[in-house]
Amino acid sequence: MKSTKRIGRIIGLLLALQLPLGLILPFVLIQGPLSIVPPGFLVNAAADSSRIHLAVLIAFVGGALTVSIAITAYQVIRRNSQTMALWFLVLCVTSLAMDAIHNTAVMSMLSISERFAEAGSADAGLFQALGETVRSTRYWAHYTQLVFIGGWIFMFYVIMLRFGLIPRLLATLGLIGILLQFIGVTLPALLDYPSMPWLAYPLAPIHLTAAIWLTAKGFDEQHRLPDADA
């Protein structure tokens, strides 16, 4: 059986990979092709289809890494609380499912853009209506996705703080970072108030610091509670 420290180091590496592949690159890659800025995604998406395909592929890898983190950490978290271990796993698996739904919406936008390019000016009004419907679907799929991404990250730092598996200051900063992201980016879409994207900026460096710390140090075994089965 792997030691607690070694498991922590593996999770650090997984977090370091998941940050760009699951939380940054896919959204950066699709931002231009799916932008609503004129001429809009009906024109732009088909012209940059390879970039969208790459973004979706990377997003699936990032989602798989999220579940890998939960599976790898399960035996360590379970020693402290089986309930929290299960909740963390459920949130990570649900986040992967939401990633898949969002990816489906992204590919639907690409498909409509390609059909629009093939049709030329014919039925432009119909394509505009279809495009707006699919764009709206992708919009809400994205913010639902963000709820569950925030959920698993929040749960991760709650576990790290509760059981002292990383320095408590770092875990506390992680909680503050994800709460700021939720308040500034996710919640505005749900409650219809102006977005404050700058509130999300601290999360990435905090998350990266946690990944580096875990990769170097592993989980702190000094604060580990007795095995839950005991």
C-alpha cells in the first residue's frame, strides 16, 4: 500500500496537470471561436474547428484527472472520514459529467456553424435562431459546470483543512479563493448581477501553490486521524 506522503505527492502532480488541462486551457481555446462578438460563432467556429476539437479533447482529459484525484485520495480521506471521502468522489464524478454535457454543447455550436458555412446565405434567419438556442444551452451548461467544479475544489480544501493534510493557512486560502471565484463568476449568472471576474484571479496561484507543496511534501501525516474502520 502506498504511503500517505506518496499518495499526497501523486495528488500534487495530478492537481498540477488538472489546473491547466481542466480549468484553464479548454476555456481559453474556445473563447475566440465561440465569442458572441461580431461576426459571432456561426462564422468563427467553423473557421477554427481544429481549435475547438483540441479544447474538447483537453477538457475530457482534465475531467478524467479530476476523478483520478478523488480515486487516488480516497483511501487517505477514508481513514479520516468515509462520508467525506464518498462526497468528494461523488462531486468529482458529477463534475466530469457536467464537463461532458458542456463539451456536447460546444460541439453542437461547432456543428451548427459548419452547417451555416455550407448553406451560405440560405436560411440565415433560421441558423441565427438555432445558433442562439444552442449558444444559450452552452451558456447554462457552462455555469452548471462551474458550480460542480467549484464544489469539488471547495470540498478538497475543506478536507485538507479539517484533517491538516496540508498547511492550514494554505487550505484556508484555497477556501477563500474558490469562494471568491463563486461569488465573482458563477453566482452572478445564477442571481443575475454583474460579474466580477477579477475575484477569480487569486484561485489559480493558490491552487498551483497547493499542487507544488503536495508534490514536494506529500500529505502531512502528523495530523492524520486513526483509521475510520478502527
